[in-house]
Amino acid sequence: MDQITGGLQSIIANYGMKLLLAIILLIVGLWLIKFIVRLLEKNVQGRFDRTLTSFLMSITKAVLMILLFISIASTMGIEVTSFVAVLGAASFAVGLALQGSLSNFAGGVLLLIFRPFTAGDTIEVAGHKGKVQEIQILYTIMTTFDNKKIMIPNSNISNNSVTNFSAMDKRRVDLTFGIGYDDDFHEAISLLKDLAARHDLILDDPEPIIRVAEHAGSSINIDCKVWVKGTDYWTVFYDMHENVKDAFDEAGIGIPYPQLDIHFDEGTKLC
């Protein structure tokens, strides 16, 4: 009994203070981690995307918890060198196994920080065109114009050119209309200017550009470049094609088909 009592006293003497320090360190450490995470969240909130903010806070909390665990183990006299080595080796192995996912994660972080587009924008990237529904850490979810859902890895987006059709308030609608060589192109230009001026969705500033652009093989091609709000692009695109056909028909201006003139020399025999 005396030996047991002496052993307990020895353990308490050797580890009691360390255990008390470890408990104090745990309590203070948890409070500090909570304080640091709240402080960081308050400073970055609104600067970055909500998804990225939440993820960064989770990563920060996890790293701080690991550091606290190592500190407590060191205070208790536990050798942490081997633990750190094992943790490093495990991290390396996991990094190799998840190389593609880590690449997508890095791409997602870049997208959420630099914001080349946001949810709701219409973009074209990696051979796909559609409306962005959500930007996640690993994937960006898009909906195509025919309502198909596409999940694109963020690494493919961050390493490719992105065309954002929603980034600018105004867009230019580029149209080309062909008329016959026998038709009056001055009249055709006047009709196009009148149609552009009367369309409610076509902007006066910048001014529309309507000029002869090409003497093609079977037609005189007239460029019609008008500016609209980004949301009105397709409405104006289709309206102008329909309105121009009606106006040209009424004015007797032909829209020629491709044609080829063949001339035969005298004496040429046809089989």
C-alpha cells in the first residue's frame, strides 16, 4: 500500500503540474482560436465570396487546432517530432493522391478571389457556353441555353480564357445584310438607319455604324453595328433581321442568292 501511495505521489509530482498546464493551455488555446477565427471572419467578410470565406475560416481553425494539439502534447512531455514527421509524410501522400482535386481547389480559390465572373453571369469557357449557377471550391456549375447542367473543374477554368458576356453594361450587335448589285445601296443604308433609330432598345450613344463593308461575289454587303444593353442583345438581334427583311421587301430591295455567271465562247459544244 505504501508503494502504491508513493507511486501515486510520484506521478502526481511529475505529471500533475504538466497536466494542469496542459488543461490551462487547452482552455486558453480554444478561446484564442475562437477569437482569432471571429476576428479574421469579421475582416474578410464582404471582401471575398461567402463560400471562400467559410472555407478559409474552416482551414484556419483546423490548422490552429493542430498547432494547439502539438503544443499540449509537448507540454505533457510527449515526443512530437515523430508525430510531425508522420503528419508530413501523410500530407505528402494525400497530396499526390489528390493532385487533380488540389488543382481544382487552387483554381476555385483563384476564381473566388479575383472574380472573373459571378453567379448569374453568362460566360463561355473550356468549350462551354451558359449561365453560371454556382461557384464551388472544386467545380463551377453552369446551365446551358438548352437547360443542361454542366459541372466544370475549376482548374480547367482558371487555365483557360474566359469570355464574360455579362461583364459590361452595353454590347454591340454586329449584323451584315446583303443586297443586289442593281439595288440602290444608299436607299438600303437609309432604311437601316431608320430601323435602328425607331427601335426602342437600340441606343443612340454610341451611334450606330451602318456602312458598305464588302463587294462580295453576288451581293453588296452592308454592315450594321448597333449598341444595346447587355440584356437586350438577342431581342435586338432577331428583331433587326425580321424588320430588315420586311423593309427591304417593301422597298423592292432584293437579298440575292449566291450565283455564278458562266460565259461560253462561240463554238463551245455542250454534252
